[in-house]
Amino acid sequence: MEARAHLKFVRISPRKAQIVCDLIRGKDVNTARAILMQTPKAASELLIKLLNSAVANAENNHEMDADRLYVSEILTTPGPIMKRYMPRAHGRAYRINKRTSHISISLKEKE
């Protein structure tokens, strides 16, 4: 049995979110939470909320023990890109891509 949680259309680049996701993949929930609390990245706050949501899903929906959970899978995929334009010299316009991410996490119980 596994518990999942999803975070969609987050205004953070997938590259930046993937760095923090790699830190907690395969770790147990308490260790992952401690790592995220000490990581000075913008994605760590989002991932703390997502991890807490997945733990709550595991406890309430699947009757799993929170002390035996670990992060079995965490994925960051690119979402839609918001395209904006910045005026430049000689009447030109440069495009600025504001990237979004979809982050999903799944937790399993240790046997």
C-alpha cells in the first residue's frame, strides 16, 4: 500500500525543485522532514507541506503507521510555461519563461 500527494502548477522551476527532491528520495519521513527544515532552498518549504500532506493521507486514508513510512518515490515534472516579454533596446522584445512544476510524492511502509 502506498500513500500519494500531488502539488500542481507550483511557480518554481522544475530544475530547482528537483535538486531538493533528490535530497529526500529513499529517506524515512522524520529524516526527510529534518533535511527539508535545514535546506535553504525555496522548494524546501513547498516540499515540507507536500510531505506532511502525504503523511496525513497515509494515516487517515490507508491506516498506515507514520513512524514506519519512507519516501519511496518523488517526482518533479514540468508544468505549463507562462511566457512574458521584456522590452529591450531598439524596439526589440525578449521572451521570459516563467516555469511551473508538478511535484508528486508517494510514501510506503517499511516491512
